[in-house]
Amino acid sequence: MNYQIDSSELSADLAAIAAYSSSPPPGVTRIVYSEADQHARAYLRERCREAGLELREDGLGNLFARWIGSEPELPAVASGSHIDAIPNSGRYDGTVGVVGALEAIRALRRAGVQPRRSIELLLFTSEEPTRFGVGCLGSRALSGALTAEQIQSLTDGEGYSLDEARNGAGFSAPLAQVQLPAGHYAAFVELHIEQGPSLETEGLPIGVVRAIAAPAAIRLVLRGQGGHAGAVLMPGRRDALLAGAEIALAVEHAALASGSPDTVATTGYFRIEPGAVNAIPSRAVLEIDIRDVAPEPRDLTLEAVHKAIDEICGRRFIEYELTLLNSDPPATCDPGVIEAIVAACHSTGLAYQMMVSRAYHDSLFMARICPTAMIFVPCKHGVSHRPDEYASPEDIVRGTAVLAETLARLAG
Ligand code: HGY
Ligand code: MN
Ligand code: MN
């Protein structure tokens, strides 16, 4: 069965959400609980109401928009993703999975489908680690991978606690009620841009994700000794930036030396103080992202980085404080959900390939509480987390058509 996907509705929703950004186009910035995030949420709530869905939001702002099935007591089938965006990034990462799920539901309703199981759209809070340092906050909490106490202890770069930020955005329900029990959902499917070049290179419209990589991140605070750039001679300086620079190179070296071609490591955040040209950097804050599709080489790399930090700081008389922000196991997608996606590809006549996701997604945590898999669509040159991130309307329609067919199959 081919469900008619309305490309203009999809494009209108993507454009409307992209306009809610705290940075000027072409990039998009939409940090969790920011004004831009709250406007985008309000827009989506409205669109879900228009589609006849029943809405609820939890204490973190996870949004649940439900189409009640003919047997509402059965565990629902869910689909969704995130709308927060890292600074000056793209308009497709996450949002394609949210607007795609909404349009898939509209397409099934237009076709007169009456699913046995309810179908629920999920909008997860704070998939990006930008503000609170830990990615997938909403799905971590929902799956029980993060307790209410751990959530409350999180603070952002300005010292705001997560509690203050969520209450300020209007989400005050108890955090203890966020976690959903295993079995709450019968299945979860996430539509997402690939954020890599493989589908485009192979000329394929659909990727069926069988596994999601294992992400880890650390925050490192380096304390040296500041001083006057002109007055303090070179010997004996304790320059926090130079220690950080050596460490960033050691991070790159550790990933290259891990023995696995899939190990990636990035010092994506590097801030120094006081940040004056004529003052020796006294303090540096680095955030380091380390991943692999298998946990062993990732953990080996983490260890090598920790050793390098110790050696470099010892030699440069720099104090350091290292915080492990997260170190998550990879996820294996569910064969039954994969089968439904593959069957949907066959019935929509779309070629596909099985693949591993190198980016993490909310599916990494949904896989802990229900059978989960993902559908990828190509993005231009594999680019993501950049203003020139792009997915064509045709590819998004194809991905949404496969999602609609998959949901219809899973929801019976
Ligand atoms: O970093 C990631 O993999 C995701 O885009 N947050
Ligand atoms: Mn992202
Ligand atoms: Mn994403």
C-alpha cells in the first residue's frame, strides 16, 4: 500500500520550525528551553492538535501526541525524534523525524486507516548535549537511564540548574514520573537524516539501521597560572591553553591508534580564560567526544586519553578536573521492527541498505525499553551539524512513506 505523503505539508513544517532559531539563517540554533525551542514546541503542539492527536507533556518537556487506536489498552507504536539544534547547525537533524512522523500519521488518517494499537508521536527534549553536557536527556530519563536526582544535579554553562531551566520553560511536573516502564510501547521507529555520505554514494533512498554507535564524552577543566604576557618569561609558565592544545592532539592520536577504523574522537569545545591577547591563559575547559560502533576500542581510547591528560598536566604543572559526562553502550535494533521497515521498503518499491548509525539518537535509549529501529534518508554530501546540512524534499517524502507503511504494519 502506498500512502500519499504531502510534500508541501512536510516542507511547510520544516520551514516553520527552521525559522525558530536564535541565530540568523542559513544556520539554525535551537538550544533546549530557549525562546526558539519554546516557539518551535508551540508550533508543533498546534500542528499535532490540528491532526486530531491527544497531547501530553512530561516534566522535562517530552511531548507525546497520541492517535488512539481501536484497542487503546494495547501498548502503542511510537515514532519521533528531536527539534533542538546545536549552534549554527542545520534544519534537518531531528526535525525530519518529528515532522515526518506527524505527516506519516496524517497520511494514514487520510487513507482511512484505523490502527488497532495507538500510534504516538514523540518529541524528545534535549537530544543535543549543548546546554547540559549530556545528550538524549529526554529519552535517557524516559528509559530510566538517568534518574530524577541525576537530572536535577545537571547545570548549564551559566550555572542554571536543569530544574530552573525546565520550570522556566513551563515544565514543572515531577521528574519521577518521566520514566516509562518497559512494555509501555510495542515498538519505536525513528526517521532521521543519515548524517553521513553512504546512502548518497550508493545512490540509495533508504537506510535501515541495525545498530547505533556507542558514544562517550568527558569535560576537562585545566588550571594553570595566568599572568602578564609581556612580563612573565617563558620558562616556568603554566599555560592552560598549551596543555589543552597538547591534549587535543593526544585525543586525535588516541583515536587513530585505537586499532579500530570506527573510532572517532573530537575536542569539540575548547574555551580559555581570561581570553585576552596579553594575558597567559590561566584556565581552559575542554569537552571531548569519543565514539566507536563497539565499546571496547572506545573504552581503550578513553583510557589512552586519560593517561595523556595525566602525563601532560604533570609535565606542565597544570591541575585538572575530569568529569565523565556519559559513556553509553551501543544499541542493537530489533529484528521485528527491522523486518517491518524492510517490508515497507518492498511495498513502496524503494531500495535500501542495512547500516550502522555513527551518530547517536534518541533510539539509543528507546531501544532499552522497547523494540526499536531507524530509517535513514540521504543528506547532501553526508554533511550535518553545519548550516549547509540538506535533505531533498523527495528523499524526505520517501522516508516518510516508508515510515507510514512501517507504522501501519506495526500498529496492525
Ligand atoms: O552527536 C550526535 O550524534 C547527535 O547528533 N546528537
Ligand atoms: Mn545532532
Ligand atoms: Mn539528531
